[in-house]
Amino acid sequence: MEASISALSGYQISQFFSNNTPITQQRCNYEAERITGAPAIPSTVQGGTSYTVITGDSVVQFRADHSALDLQLLRCVEQAYAGFVPCHSRVGELGKLYIYAMDNIGGISMYLAREQLNSDNHRLLQRTLKDYARFFSSAWHNMPEGMPSPSRMMLLNDYSSQFTELRAGLPPRFHQILGYLTSHLPRLFANDWPMVPNHTDLLENKSM
């Protein structure tokens, strides 16, 4: 698994700088070190639209303008998930790249911790599940007032459309359960349910 992640990260770094010439990885590392005063080490897990380095107590990330972070939304996320997510700030630019800094919250990607999670009678996995429950309930209890949110009807239509596409592509044995789920979707978007910021792509490589 580590070899696969390393190869993927190497490819993503190569693609990022290929798409953002003439900026180089060395220039980004130098800029991160200048900003934080600590050596820059590429993070083990990278993303498809950014370049991320660890610099001591901070994480520095470089992003193109088409994938710039929405800092207003992130302020709401930081409040909703206080203690689980880092604080973000924009600290400069390098060519056409935006530079962001955030707290280094530590830990390793769940991708790289599978063996540990499943060892010792799954003790760490059970702890992780409890932490996930705390994570999601945190947004329920700490929802920022006035947070911008999409239309409930728009979301309902979007999810209903996705369920319809899913049903069309799955064998008939799944149709009954998908029909049941689709019929209950409106309950999730009732006005008395809170709307919270949520990661739409929360995978193992994005969880620490």
C-alpha cells in the first residue's frame, strides 16, 4: 500500500508542476521554508489539484486559481468541526499559484494505517468509529449561524438524479432498496433538519 501511495503521489506532483509551468517543486519548497522557517517535506499523500508540504508545525499548500480554497466556507467548517480540522489562511502567491498555510494536526492517512486499525482486536478501528461519530455530531451542535448553503430543493433534485442513474446501472436485485431510499430522500431535506458543511469526497486518503 505504501508503495502504491508513493507512486500515486509522485505522479500527482509531476502532473501538478507540468500543468503549472514555469513554477517548479524546488521553488515551492523554498517559498514554504521562507514563510514558515522550517524545512519543507512533501506530504506522503498528495491531491490531484495541489502540492502540499509539511513544515514543522505547519502545512503549506500550493493551489492554482481554478482550485482556490473558499476561506469564507472554511471559517464555517473550522467552527463546525472545531478540534478536528486545521485553521487555514492564505499567506501569499507564487506566480499564478495561491499559497495557503494550515495547522499540522498530525496523524497518518487511513490508507497507510489499515494494518494498525485491524490489529489488537480492532481496538484502534473502534476508536476511529467513535471519533467519526464525534466528528459528524460536532457539526450538528456547532453549526455556524448565517452559513451560506445551497437550496434544499436543488440538493434533493441532484441526489434524486444520482439515485436514478445508479438504479439504471445496477442489476434488478438492487432496484427495490434504491426505490425505498429514493422515496425517503425528501426527509433529509426537510426544513427542520440542519444543513451542515460536509466533505463530498471523504475517502481514506483524506482522513487522518
